[in-house]
Amino acid sequence: MKDIIVFGAGGHAKAVIDTIEKAGLYRIVGLLDGYKAAGTNVFAYDVLGSEAWLKTQGKSIHKGIIAVGDNWLRANIAASILSVRSDFTFVSAVHPSSSIARGATIGAGTVVMSGAVINSDTSIGEHCVLYPHTSVDHDSSVGSFVTFAPNAVTGGNVKIGDYAVVSIGAKIIHGRSIGEHTVIGAGSTVLTDIPSYSIAYGSPARTVRSRVAGEKYL
Ligand SMILES: CC(C)(COP(=O)(O)OP(=O)(O)OC[C@H]1O[C@@H](n2cnc3c(N)ncnc32)[C@H](O)[C@@H]1OP(=O)(O)O)[C@@H](O)C(=O)NCCC(=O)NCCS
């Protein structure tokens, strides 16, 4: 098993660690988290330090995964890791009870949790999170740093831009586009295209306001 580092030591990290353990492909050497004291632990994995650790004690570790729930924060952490270690690469974590259909692809750093379904010929970008029981149907295209919260569902041929969030229980019918940095609110039913940098919710979902990159949604 290859050694990896997990970035993040909060509640989301627990779910990612469980996914990695169930997949059984990597050995977690420890956790890096700039906000937690070195020596604290999650599921018996110690926090070793912050990203800087990779440049000092962690030179022999070349792979890892970012276990932070917020899309924008995950992107900033990815950039900061690559700025100290340009040789570093990200692994994906795929729960054995999820299903990735024929022709579907997922990018580096993406986490696919229990019961998630990615259907035929759908592409999912880098550093996305598909929480339990999400479903992205056939021939869809999903950007990078996207979140599908638990039970979020799409029909086929949808397009989802970078940094978008499809919140808990939201549904998007086939063929629709969701712009980058857009948040679809919990429980929504999306029947129309939703532009970039927006917050939309309701059934049917309406765009209620604009948002800026990095604005909190959790
Ligand atoms: C859409 C969302 C981001 C909030 O947007 P917001 O513009 O900040 O909304 P506010 O919380 O200020 O609420 C404004 C109004 O919209 C309503 N509203 C907010 N979210 C709504 C939703 N998903 N569906 C219907 N109405 C909603 C509120 O009840 C409130 O109504 P009121 O003015 O009558 O009191 C948030 O409600 C949401 O759905 N988050 C989902 C988070 C999630 O799924 N997390 C899991 C990630 S793993």
C-alpha cells in the first residue's frame, strides 16, 4: 500500500478517512492541519503539523488527499501544497459501495462516498466531493472543486461548473447547466439552467441572489 497524507482533521476528514480505509488502497501516514495542534488525533491518526511539514519531515511522502468540505478552501489548500511541493500528486478515494459506471471518469483528489453513483460516460473533475447516496447520471460533465451533498441527484447530460455546490437532497433534471461558483440550495428542484456566481433554491428553483467566489455556504 502506498503512503499518503490527509489534509484536514475535522468532521469531514473522518468521512474521507473512512472512505480511504474501506477502499484499502493507501496507508494514511498522518494528518496535516494548520488549525489543529500537532499531536491531536482523529481515529488514531496523528496531526503531524501543517503543509510546511511536507517540506521538512515529509519529503518522502509524495501523495495525499484534501479532506476539507468547503470547495474554495480545498482549492486554496491544493494551491498552497503545490507551491511548497511541485512534485506532490493527489489521490482519489472511492468507497467500495459506490458505483462508477463504464466510461465514467473521476479526477485526482476526488472523494466518492458510500452509495454514490456516477453513471456511464460522466466525467467528474478534480477535488470534488460526492457525499453518500448522490447520483450523477449518464453523459454529464462536472468541473473541479464541486460538492454534491448527501442525496443530491442529477439527470443525464447535465453540466456543472467549477466550485458549484448541489446541496443536500437537491435535484437537477436532465440536460441543464449549473454555472461555476453557483450554490443550489437544499431540497431544490432545478428545471432551468442556473447562471454562474448565483444562489438558487426552491421547487422549481429560482435564482435568488448572486454570490462571490469563496463566499461561505456551509
Ligand atoms: C441556499 C443556502 C446556501 C442559503 O442561502 P442564503 O441566501 O444565505 O439564505 P438565508 O439563510 O439568508 O435565507 C434566506 C431565505 O431563504 C430561505 N431559504 C434558504 N435556503 C433555502 C432552501 N434551500 N430552500 C428554500 N428556502 C430557503 C430561508 O428560509 C430564508 O427565508 P425567509 O427570508 O423567509 O426567512 C442554504 O440555505 C442552503 O440551502 N444550504 C445548503 C447547505 C448544505 O446542503 N450543506 C450540506 C453540505 S455537505
